[in-house]
Amino acid sequence: MSYLFIDSTYELTLGVLDDGFNWLSFERETGQKASQIIQKKAFELLSKHNLKPQNLSGIITVNGPGFYTGLRLAEGFSDVFSFFGTKQFSLYSYEIPLWCGYEAGTWFTKAYRGEYFFYRWNKSESSQELMAAKDLKISEGQYFIHSPASLDTLSSGLIQNPIETFELLKSSAPKIFPHVINGLKREPFYFRAPEDEFKANP
């Protein structure tokens, strides 16, 4: 049995995992809007591995943190698969470094209209924060990012040698996905509620 993986937080990333959580395919699509290609690419990937929705052990999505417009693509696609009886699993991007054994660090991304999101952790505690660009300060320690697309000009000039969770997913899937399958489904983690995200500027 296999799992279909979808991440539409920024670019579209698709993958197929075997039942030992090794990648059979793992691809990041760039250059086209995810909304225009997600259905075509996902079913091409399933066809490549002779899979049908009803034959999957589950579908795994990254449920944030992110923007409604990005996260909703994978979430909606996962909901369609539920009609075939496919189990739904999910994770947050900032959980990935912890499951890979990093005992402390900061997961960082650009957020909503000039804000930045921080998730910080160490052995004893964790915290999260939204910070305005005018207040942006980068503390010492290892930083993790979703991918280069999650940075802008300001933040990319301040954060040195971040580790991409995309690369951790690629290299450490057997460490990561048992936590996902054995955990609770994560509710979508939006930077702002949908009604605020689509609110016009005053």
C-alpha cells in the first residue's frame, strides 16, 4: 500500500510513499500556478505507480502555516479523496525539524501583508509569533524554512544558511511520516482567517 503526499503551501510538491515511508516519487513543481496543475499532476503520479484513490493507504497534506489560497488546494484535494474512503493525514511544516531530531531552532516564513511568522522551540518549550517587518529581528541559532519561496528580499538577506523542510522531507521521510500517521489530523493553520485575508485594504 502507498500514500499520496501533497503540499501546496507555496509551490506544489507531490510524492508517493511506500508503506515503509520511502519515496517512490517526490517532485516539486515550479513555473506554473498550483491550482492549474494539481489535479493533472496528482493523477499522472498515481497512474505512474499504477495506483487508484481507493487503493491508497492514505493521503498526507501539509496544513500550514500558510495562506488560505495555498493551503486550501491540498486540503480540498484531500477532501475529494475522502469520498473514495481514503484516510486523511496532515502535518505542520514546523514539526518536521523536531521529528528529524533538531532539539532547538526557529521555523520562519513570510506571512500576511508585511508580517513574518516564527515558531521557536527548545527542549523545554515552544512559542509562535507574528512580527511586523518594521520590527523584524533575527536571533542566533539554526533557522528552518519551507523553501526559498517562503522568504522575501528583506528576510532572505537576514537569515543565513537556513535548512529547508523540503529537503528534510526528501532525505528523512522514514523518520517523519510515522509521527504523521500515528498523530491527529491537523486543522489548517492560516496566518489570517479567510475573511481577513480577502478583506480589501482601507
